[in-house]
Amino acid sequence: MDQGQFSPAQRRTLSLESWAASGIPLLRAPREFVSELHQRHLPQPGTTVIAVLDAEHYVTASASFAPRPHSEDGWQHRNAILAHLRQITPHDLRLGSPCRTAVLMRCREGSAEWTEQDGAWMWALRDAATLHGLRCGSYIALTPAGWHSLGDGRRGRAPHSGSWAEGPVHTVTELTPRNNREPAEERVWRPATVAPLRRAATS
């Protein structure tokens, strides 16, 4: 073993420069894409959204999830992304070249600029996309300042990391308190009454 090499955990991240130089395909309409994805999932800070785009850049599948607390390694992020990709869309490993693209949006607090955790998620997105037969697409940070497509510089003020509170929220707290509800009608299953058979009169 070469003791001069970095440990695997140290390599599971990408710098902003290496990400920008890796030929990530640009989103055709980033503002509309971010708005659509936000309306679908209403992500709160700490939520990650993975989306799959077809060749025409339309969203064909998406999922949102919250990583485990204190999970900072790109390897763990990769496993989480890959698990959700497998649930929402079939892989394209049999194709000669990928025709669909995986895009990731991470809702977080803090600066809108690149952070070390963004680098770990970038590594995770690239690796998970490759393992699922997809192209690696844009990485978007959703912060209090708005959205920022890291690596290509495109950004906007809305939506932002607090925009989820402006949308319709459906939770169990909206239900009528239990003690104020009318008692539900009791339903008891009973077997149907069967009339006795009558024999036909014989001549």
C-alpha cells in the first residue's frame, strides 16, 4: 500500500474547480426547473432532492430525503442517492451512452457559495449517476439567498431555503382534535342470513 496516498474518505469530494471543468451539462431553463422541483417537494433546510431528466430536459422522476444526522462522507451520500434512484427509475446501464441526466438540489442554511459538504455531495452525485447509467447533471444549492447552480454561476433569489413555509403544508396537525370529533359509526361484520332451502313438491 502506498502510504503517501490519501485515504478513501479524503478523496470522496470534489472541488468547485474540478466540478466546473468536468463538462456537466447545463440545465436548459434552470429557473423554471428549480421552481418546479421546489413546488413538488417543498424542501426544508437539510433536505436533498434528486431528479431525473429525459433527453428533452423534462423531469421524469424525483425524490426528496433527509440524510442521516452527522453524515458527512461522500460515500454515505452516494449510497443514499443511489438507493432513491433505484426506487424511482430503472437504470440505463445497458445503453451505449446515457440519455438521461441526474440533477441534485440541496436545501441548506449558510452561504450560497461552495462548501466542503457541497463537494462531498458533488462526488456522491457523480458516482451514483455513473452506477445507475445516468449522466451527472447540475448541482444546485438552495440557501437563504436563493438558488445557485454551482459551477456555472447561474442563480436567482426565489425560491430560497425558507420558501417551503409559503406553500401549502398538509400535516396531521390540521386534523380536528380527537376529543372534538364525532364518534365514528361502529361497524361490525355479521354473516348474512341464509333462508332455509325448501324442497320442491313431488307428484
